[in-house]
Amino acid sequence: MLIATEKKQERDALANFILNGESVNIDAEPEMPLLWAVREKAGLVGTKFGCGIAQCGACTMHLDGQPVRSCSTPVSMAEGREVTTIEGIGGVDGMMSAVQQAWISEQVPQCGYCQSGQIMSATALLRDNPSPSDDDIDAAMKGNICRCGTYTRIRRAIKVASGQLEPRSEEEA
Amino acid sequence: MNDLTPGEKERSKLAKWSRRGFIGAGVLAGGGLLIGIGVRPGNPIGKLAPKVAGGAGEQLVNSWVKIDTNNIITAIVPHCEMGQGAHSVLAQMLADELDADWDKVRVQQAPTDGSYVVTDTARMFVAPFTMNAADWIEPTWNGLFTQVARMADAMLTGGSSSIRTTGQHSMRIAGAAARGMLVGAAADEWGVPAGEITTENSTLFHKASGKSASYAEFATAAADQPMDQTPALKTPDQYKLMGKSKARTDIPAKINGTAEFGIDAVPEGLDLSYAAIVRPPVPGTSVVSMDSARAKSMKGVLQILNMETFVAVVADSYWQAQQAANTIGIEWSKSASPIKTMDDQYAAFAAALDEAGETGGEEAAKKGDAQSTLGSAAKTIKAEYKAPYLAHSPMEPINCTAHVADGKCDIWASTQVPLMARSGVAETLGFDAENVTVHHPYLGGAFGRRLGVDEMTLAARVAQATGYPVKVIWSREEDTQKALYRCADMARMRAGLDGDGKLVAFDHVFTQRHDPAEACVPAIYNIANTSVRHAPADLHLPFQAWRSVDHSQQGFFIESFIDEAAHEAGADPLEYRMEMLKGSPRHVAVLKKVREISDWGGETPKGHAKGVAMVESFGTIVAEVIEVDMTSGKPKLVNAWAVCDAGYVMNPDGFRNQIEGGIVFGLTAAMYGELELVDGAIKQSNFHDYKMLRMDETPNIEVAIINSGDVPVGGAGEPGLPPAAPAFANAIYAATGKRLRTLPIAKQFA
């Protein structure tokens, strides 16, 4: 039944980039998608695999500040550049970013699996557009699928994070 | 408040958690109290331990609360957290009865152990909706159902059941009983009557003497107190946490990347390899031959396994494994199924319906004489409806990590049924269940897909073959095309209207009946003559319960056809339903409220129209109004309003989030959901052709709650879904006069 038998170890080429502010050297062949290099080789698993074909946005990271679908971005494209993941967008000492705080006040997540990607897309949107309209939100967020259907809460959280809406308190919820 | 489920910081802790370590003494290491619900009166928890381990007269413990010396209270929750918020709400219910300080309450996922069968959930599946709360906690019944649950390995999460079964009948009792034991211990120590002791914020008070103490101070002594098996529970006016929108405890970890899902498992000390799999494109077929020459030579590839019913490629990374798997040429055996296309499938349904005719098939419900009333009715209408196969498509792809060594197997998986996974894996490997350990972190969505154990048994076989730990990840394509599905179905309905247009006879025949059994019956309406018949027909694709199960297609069939009857009668569809709800005040109130919040009958912009539908499912009544904009010639969803009566909602914001999700899930299926067959294999493969509703396509959603009280608490996860598709289709009819009797909708306006 077994065709190959021995577990073999091969060394791949090294990939070098800045991951959440720290320089990393990862043992990954150049074609390997950034997603898998970061999850399996660098050991940061906050970024999720959803579809593998840049259709769902679960794997969204920032490459030099721009959102990319890391499942379809070869690690070679990150060479020497800055990669930011969900683990890298909060402040020091575990402080939450404004976007993350809004995600809490609006109680956005259900299963939570897509939310890393949602937050990375929203963070990029708000950096470039501090007061997005509904159309702006649609355009920036329609690449991120949420199967639990939290879209209306994501929209509200983006407006809270951008100061267009007041955050809800637990009593108001 | 912190959540102690696995992802937060110490991944390995749960794996090491041992039930015996706690139960053995009833007192926690370093002092503290552990309480479970013993169903045998007079059995303090410490003495239950040997019985739980097995033996004559065995009774089980089905949920737990522990109190440590720092006054931290931990609810040990037997249900999984898949996005429905059950971990938080179950803790909320326990903490309320315990008068606990919510800021010092934590949640812990119960380990995969026979002691954590969810007795009440199992009972609901056996005898649904027939018993009130008092019956539920009757000890004999509990014991019996515990046995049933244990036999069925029922540690499951599904059926919108966690709050209304485990919450209502285990967590609350555990909390109230714990409070009673703490009060008893303080009364003994202080020498005062227990009735004079009050509790608040995890503190005991005796007003007359001015004494007070934290729960922690009496936790150890409380363990020696007798446990009240039927403690008095709070009434809604006494609730402090129940009924409040407490923030969910799992959310902080889900927004900073630290929440651990099954796919994230990196077991400590294990050098993981990764596998991609190729399963048969047509169900029931197997590998005849394969050409893996190219795959074998690819970088990182460790092993290629021909397991007959699937092929696995094991590599240093998942990506390498998947790349190699994509190059393998496999010849599959011929399928015995005569069904090659959806036309074939629908022809098989039609044949079964033809055979049943106007009176045949298995009787599902009967009231009055529908057949003769149809014969004499002033007007009759009939229609044939169809619903396609659907995939569950949780965002977390199906995966399982397995390690088989020294006669033992460890499994890490996102699953709704950890105990069934344990037995399934044990059976597959020929092991005793005791030698299989199932670790189950958060689920990245489930919707019924994770009620199966296919990915666990498959991964166990791979890990047994390799001898080293392997994480098996299914590509999105594998899960879309080769998994388990919401069934397709076809229904024929007839309605008889009297001279006033009143619906006096209803006949309904369909081919698929799974759960809940009552989903096919329009029982909420007062129709004098009803006949509901099931004409079974074979499915080409394997069935798996899909969010709201039979209600997902039956809601569309029945509520669309009721709409047809209303239009045939020349009546307003909402008022037509209202007329049929006389004598059902809860339903009337729900429909009135949705009429109000949706401004039903009010002005709408040109090209816009509203549709209504109402379904009671999983104990909750939900009416929805959907507003569509047809000005472009294609349907655009504008607004959705839902009104729900679940009796009493434990966490309103969490409940609303579930209903919002159910609506989006239902509208997604209605707009796009469809799996087609090509030569017996599924055509759609990933999100580009199996589309999901996205941010820009999702309507505004408003959810209102009615707490009618004094009825068994209803569910949240599923009931929002069934009215969504018919309300959407009914809105399109209102806008265009085009009646949609098949789904999905978008392609009918392409």
C-alpha cells in the first residue's frame, strides 16, 4: 500500500522577510504561498486558510501595508518586504487596535474563523479612508466571505472604528 | 472575564485535563469545590466517582462547575463552540443560579469523555417538545436518557439545543445546587439557619450577625454538604445575568489570532507532517489504478498512500502535499448509481411522487379529509416545487490531525460530535475507545457538516499507515465536491379554497424526510383538512443535516405555497396568514410585530416589494419580511426584518446575532446555492462557482425579540433560516408576478 516509505527531510531555499516587525528566515521554496510559509514554517496560525484561490479573504495579510490574499501570493513576493498578520496589528502589550475594539463592542464574530481576514481588510480600508461610506465599505470588504453571516455587524464595527457611530454598551446590545 | 478554552494561551492544558483528578475527591487540588449533577438523590459528588467509572446502578454526571481558592468559578461546558455562542451563554445561566460574580467566571470545554454526554440534548432528539421543565429533571427519566445518550455517544452540539436542553436542565441546576451547598456549609460554620443566608457576587452574607465570606472560603466545606437534586431555580424576575446581553467570552481571542481552531492544532512535542487527499468524485466508487509518478518526484513529498477509497499524499507542508495530489491521475471504479445529472435525480423524485399519486405515500400528518374537500372546494391550486443539493461550506476547511503510536490514537479536530469521533476512530483502527483521545478546539463553522466523523476516521487511517503524526487538510474543492450534503427534494402541493378564499384543504407530498419530523407539516396554521405524505426516493449524494435540516426545504415549499393561496384568494399575504392563526396568540403577536417593524403595506420605492414568511422551528416562532429591489431586472436584497418568539431569550444580542446569521445563510442558499451533477460528480468546486452572499449583497437586517415566557425555551442557531428563502421568493412575486418554485433565484434572472 505504501509507495514511498522513508520520511525524508529536504532543505528548501530560505525566504527572508519582516514578519510583524521581526526579521525571519524561513525554510520554504519560493513558490510556496505566503499563507503556508507563515502558518507552517513561521508558526503563526492566526491567518486562516479558506479557499486557496483568493476567493474568500480568510488569508488576508498586509504586504508593505497593502492587503493581499496570502494563499495566492508566493513567498518570493515577500522577499525583503514587510508582512503584517492579525498577530501584528494590535498595540504593544496586547493592546487592541481601534478596529479590534469595535469588533468587541459590536460583538461581531460568531465562529470567528474569517475574522482575522475581515479585520485585516478593514484595517487597510480605514488607514487609507478614515471615514468610509457604505459603498466604500462594500468595495473594500466584498472580497471577504463570512459564512456565519456577520456582515451587518462588520459594517457597523467599521463605522464605530471610524468614529461615524458610537460603540454600543452591553446594556444597549 | 476570561475564557479558558484551548486557544487562548495554554494549548496543551485541556489535553492534560483529567476528569478523575477532580472527581476523585470532589475537592480541587489546593482546596476548592467541584460540583456535578448527580441524578441519584443523596449522592455527593465525591462518591459518584467510582460509579461514573462503571458498575452496577451506574448514574452519570453531566455537567460541572468548579470553584477555586481565588473565588474563580469555572463552568465546564459539554457543548462545542462553533460560533453559536453556547459557551458564554451556558456559563451565564450557571453563574446566574449560583449568584456568581460574572467578572470571575470562566468557561472550560469539557473533555471528550462519557461523563459529558449531553443527556438532555439526546432526550430532545428522542422525545422532542413533549415535556415541560418539571418532567425533564425527573430522576428516573434522566437516568434512562443518560443511558440512551451514552449508548449513542451523544456528546453532540446541534439542533439549536444547547441552551434549551443542557442550559435549562443541567447548567442552571448545577449552579443552583452549588449555591445550596455553599450556603449549607456557611450555615453550619456560622451556626445560623441556612434560610437566613443570602448570596451575591460570589459572596455569602448573614445580615443579622454581619458575617460575610467569599465562596472560596467555603468551597472545600461545601463539598461535604448534601446536594439538592431538585434545587429551586430562579424565576425571570430574579434573573441577574440571564436575559442580559453579556459580551461573549470567546470573542477577544477570535479577533487577535489567538483562538485555536482544529486546523491550528500543533500538538506539543510532535513533528507534524501534512497530507492532502483525493476522494472519489462519484460517491461509492474506489481507486482502480493511479499514476503517481510525477507526484512521487515532487519536492517535500514523503509518502503516497492508496487507501482504496481515497488517496493521500503526505509531505513536509500542506501546500506541497496538495500540489502533488493535484498531479495524480486516478481511475475510479464505475458507480452503480443510475443518477448522472440533476435531471436524473429530479426524474427519480418525480417517479416516486407519481407513484404516490394524490393519496399514496407514507402518512406524515392527517387532519380532517383533505382529499374530498379538495374535490368540492370552490377553487383549487396545485404546484410542484424543487430544492437543490447544498454544501455546508464552513469557512474552516475540513481537517483532522492524527497520531497513532503504541496502540493509542490522538485526534485533533473541529467536531460537533467528539464522542462519536472517538468510537468511529476506535472502530476504524480496531482499538478500544479508551485508547483514543479526541481533542476538540473551536470550530470554524459547522452548520451540520461537522456532525459526521468521516474526516476523523480518514485521518486516523493515514496516521496509522505513516506511523508519524499527520495533519490532513481537505482542500475547499474536496469538501465542496466529495462530502455530505443537504438533500435535494421535490414536492407537490394542492390547496382547496372555499368561496371566501379561505384555505380549507391542504395536501403535500414530498420525497425527503429526515429531521425534525414535523418540518413537513404546516401545523401553525388552522387548516381544517390537511394531508401530508412522504414518498421516499433515493438520493445520489450522501445526506448530512444542514442548518435547520428539513425546515430548510420545507419552509420554502410550504411558505411559498401559502403565499400562492393568498394571492389566489386575492388577499394580502400577511393578513391571510393572520386569519389562519386565530387561537395562536404567540404566532399572532409575532406576525403583528413584523407587520409593524417592516412597515408592511407602507410606501416602498418604485421597483421594490416585500414578501413575508413564517416558520416555527426548534421551539422558536420566526416571521420574516424581506424587501427586494427589482429595478435592475435582477433581485437585490434591501431589507430583512425578523421577529422571534423563543419563549425567553437568555442573551438577546447573542440571539440576534444567530438570527442574523440564519437569515444570511438562508438568503445565500436562496440566491446562489446549487450543486449540479456532471456524470454523477458535483460540478461546483469552490467559492467562485458555489457562491456566497457577500457584504455588498447582504440586506440591512433588523431582529426583534418577543419574550412570551412560560413555554420551553426555543433555539437560536437554526430558526432564523427557514423563513428567509420563501420571504425572498414571495417578495419577488410581489414585485414581478413571477412565482419561483425552484431555487436558486439568481440564475432565474441571469
